[in-house]
Amino acid sequence: MTQLRNMNNGKMVNSKEVAAYANVSQATVSRVFSGQTNIKEKTRQRVLEAAEELGYRPNAIARGLTLNRSNLIALVAINVVNPHYNAIINKVADRIQEMGREPLFFVSEEEKNLDEILSQVLQYRVDAIIILSTSISSQMAAECLKIQVPVVVFNKYTVNKSIMTVCSDNVQAGWMAANYLFEKGCDSFAFIGSNTFLGTSKDRLRGFNDCLNEKGYENCIVNMVPYTYEDGRKAMKSILEADKSVNAVFCAGDILALGAMDAVKYEYGLRIPEDIAVIGFDNIDVASWSPYLLTTFEQQIHQMLETTFKYLKDKLNGKQVSEGLILFECKIVERSST
């Protein structure tokens, strides 16, 4: 390839040179590399072999400008350490590439900075935007609608008819957690949520409290903390210092639950679940490890991804699709912490 560049005065080989080498038109070369199917297989192979021999690589940016699309799908997320969250990001990125497009990753330090991040995203003329576990303002949603950039909010409850929202039913999961603990014989409850994912935690707490109130319980200790193991441990200590009668804790995430469990066992010498039952959320790998065996909630991530990418494929192919909110039920994975 170095020799070929030298022969062209150091310039990269272009599609016109490939066309001449393969004895086809430049338009044929463009059709081959844009993935069009109405080309004879022999012609396609001749173009690809010529491109390989000459060291030709198509200019994706230039092609995007010509076709008025970038083949980029923006993936916008909050910067947070969470094994479950990071696994979702990897799965979303893989699915974007399976569509024949490339992920463009943006990180927002806080939810309040999201509009500023999205303004930067739109400068890249992305084909679509997927927002993970955070919401979008009505103003920015309207801007995306105006320029016809489809938006999917993934795993965050939001109601906006102009965008697609794919989310776990966190309120229902909270209700299920309280009901499950009640049926286990628990009668004094606490909740550890995350102010990192405040909206999601509030939804889970709302369902949790709704069920407790239905059963005549009105006093639930609530502690919202950053989403870290250490803060989960500290939150559990704070709860036990406030009320030693607490015998059931629902944590809005597994990392918080692991910290809470270690505080219960190693700092207070209490037994799980005999003295305190603990439920988490997300079913990360560590939850199944023998030191924890944490009862937790599992989300239907595969089905949520299928729904997200079917919508995007249809939307980007010009099909009529409906936006709105789709909720997915979570299931309890029962282990020995309850």
C-alpha cells in the first residue's frame, strides 16, 4: 500500500482508480461499497479484488454526506460504575454494528447536562440516538423530531409521544419486592436507593411503598445514596442505627445490596436472612457468588433490545411505526438472602 501511495504522490487510492483498474464505472464501485444488491456477483468480486489489490478504503464520511446519512447511531449514557449498566452498553453497541452502522459514544456526567451533550451529538448528523438510563427534555425531543432523528430512551421511564421509550416496569417491581418480603414474614422495612439514578430509584420506591401501604405499613426507612458498594454499606449502617428492628431491605441495585449485606454480616454480626432479608436489583454476576447468593430482580434486557432495534430498523427504513412507552415486567431471582 505504501508503494501505491508513492505512485500517486502520497495520496490515498480513490474510487475512480479502482473503477479503472476493475474496468467498471465509478458508480458501480460506489454501489458495491454502499451495500446495494442489484449488482452481478462477478462484478462485485472484481471490484472487491481491485480494491484489495490497490489498498482502497471507502471514505465513510464522504459517503455519508452524499447519501445524507452518517451511518452513526449515538449512544448517550451517564458516567457511572455499574457492571450491569456497562454490560448493557456493550450489548447496545454490538447491536448497532449488527445493523451495519457504527456507535458514537457520549458520556454525560450528570442528567442535568444531557441537553448540552445532545446538542453536540446532533452536530455529527447521526441517524438515531439511544439514551441509556436517563431522560430527555421535551425541548430536545422536539428538536430531534424536527430534524427527523429518531430517539429511543432505554431503561428509563419517560412519557413523550414523539420518542420511543423501552423500560422495565420499575414501579411494579417495587410492589413485587414488598409483597415478596411480606410473604416471607418480614414486618419492618427499609429501602436503599441511588441518587445517581434518582428517577429509577423513585419508581422502585413508589411501588415498594404502594404495596406496604396496602398491607397497613406506613413506616419505611429510606436512604438515597450514590451508586457504590461503600455507600450501600454506609446506608445499611445508618438504617440499623436508626431502627434495629428492621428485618427487610430492598436495594435499588445489586452493588448497593452487596455493601448492605456485608455491613449486616461483618459489622453487626447479624444473619441473612434470619435477622434481615435483603433484595437487590439487576442480577449482576457477583449476586450469584457464594458469599452473597443475593435474591434480586432480573430485567428482560434481551426483549428490550429486540424492541429497540426493531423500532430503529423500521424507522430508518422509512416504515410507519408508533412511538410511546413500552414496559417490561421484571422477575425475581430467588437465592438465600431472603
